[in-house]
Amino acid sequence: MRVFSGIQPTGAIHIGNYLGAIRQWIELQQNYECIFCIVDLHALTVPYDPQTLKDLILEKAIVYLAAGVDPEKSIIFIQSEVKEHTELTWLLNTVTPAGDLTRMTQYKEKSRKFKKNVNAGLLNYPILMAADILLYQTDIVPVGEDQKQHVELTRTIARKFNQRFGKTFKIPEAKLAKSGAKIMSLTDPTKKMSKTDVPENYIGLFDTPEQIKEKVMKAVTDTGKIIKYNPQKKPGISNLLTIYSLFSGRTIKELEKKFKGKGYSDFKK
Ligand code: TYM
């Protein structure tokens, strides 16, 4: 079975990327043929500085290695160095229903956020992602929840292509982490933690311990003061519980018990 996944070199990489995607990669590489890409062409759909982008690509390679992607077991590469990604994108463009693209949540969000730069690449972005995945006859795509919709579209595109031209592509499946598939923002726990939002919203993998402490202490919590996991009613503390649980290896139940009778500030410390 083959695994393919990637991260955009836009902005700072954060614990959402780590817990939602990279942690799954490290596990999967033990038993599957894994390909992990730095998807630099995707990063061109939002405003960027060409020189900084080069540094950000290298930084992502450093993260892959430091987080435990083993180059003896997995393939690591830069998307733009394999020209077939863009070639296949064009062919897939011709079978993708345009209406499906305008319905994508990420397109809607990003076109709101980058109002002055709603370029065609932003709209066609999921087709490039489909090309990334289908090019390698991928079985499994480990991603965070926000990318599930794009993997669904990839499946639709592959089916359409296969129907018209005969069986060509494998139909891949998204794989989400049981816990951590959607780490929320520290400044607004009803939104996902994001690289393109203010730095206070994320814990960056390159943040110093002091910066991390400060961000956690300032993280928005909910009314009340009981440490209880309830994402609907208490999204702030539930998000912090998820993060703590995943990094400490302790269950949320254990943590709730440990902090029984204590307040948010004790918990954050
Ligand atoms: P990107 O670069 O935005 O994010 C990289 C990975 O991190 C996951 N992720 C999160 N997981 C949990 N909580 C969060 N707050 C969070 N934020 C991000 C993402 O779901 C993703 O798995 N389009 C993709 C990159 C891509 C790709 C691919 C992925 C391009 N081609 C082919 C898989 C296969 C993206 O923008 O991810």
C-alpha cells in the first residue's frame, strides 16, 4: 500500500500540522511505502515572497526530518522538481466539474481572506492536489480534517477519468488521526489553528519555550472554570485538553481527573 501526503511551505509550521498530519506519517512509514512532498506550487496561490519561499521550503524539509520522517524508509521531495504534477493537473482540469471547485470550503475561506488576490490558482488548487495524489497510484492520504473535502474531490476526479478513459487511477482514501485531526486556534477556538492567521493563534514548531508558555497562558478559554472536555460548549479548554493529551500520552479522562477542582490558570501552567 502506498501513502502520499504533503505540506505547503507557506508561513510557520505549527502543532496542528504535526498532530493532524506528520504524526500519522511517522507511524505509517513503518509499514507502508511513503512519499512525503513539500508542495511549493500550492503555496503560490496566496501572496508570497520568492526568496522567503525558498527558505520556507528548506525549513519544511528540516521539520520532516526532525519530526522523524526517515529518508531510508520514505521518499521526501519538492513538488516543483517533478514536472508531471503540473502536467497531470492540466489533464485533470478537463474532467473536473467547475461547480465542484467553487463549493470547496478552503476556496471560500481563502478568497474571503485574500480578497485582493482571488486568482484562478486558488480555485484550481484542489486539482493540483488531486494530481499529486493520483500520480503515484496512492492508496492512503494521511491529512487533517480540513483536507478531507479535497481528498473526496480527488476521488470524484479519479472516478470520472476512469469512466471516460478506462481504469487508470487508484481511488485513494483520506486517513484522519483519531484525535488531533482538527486542532483549533488559540485565539478563537471555534476556528482551526492556521499558518496564515496571526502568530498568537498557533504554537509553531520553531517557537521557543517562552513563546509557547506565553501563547498558552493567553489562549482564549470559555466561561466557567471546570476542566471538562466538551468541544461544543467549551471549545477553548477542550482544545487545550486535546493538545495536552496528545503530547503527554495521557487520556483526556485522566487529565480531567487530575485537574478536578482546579481552574483554567492552574491547568494552563
Ligand atoms: P497544509 O499545508 O495547509 O497543512 C498540512 C497538513 O496539516 C493538516 N492541518 C491540520 N491538522 C489538524 N489541525 C489543524 N489545525 C491543521 N491545519 C492543517 C492539514 O490537513 C494537512 O494534512 N492542500 C494541502 C497540502 C497538499 C496535500 C497534497 C496533502 C497538497 N497536495 C496531497 C495531501 C496530499 C494543504 O494545504 O495542507
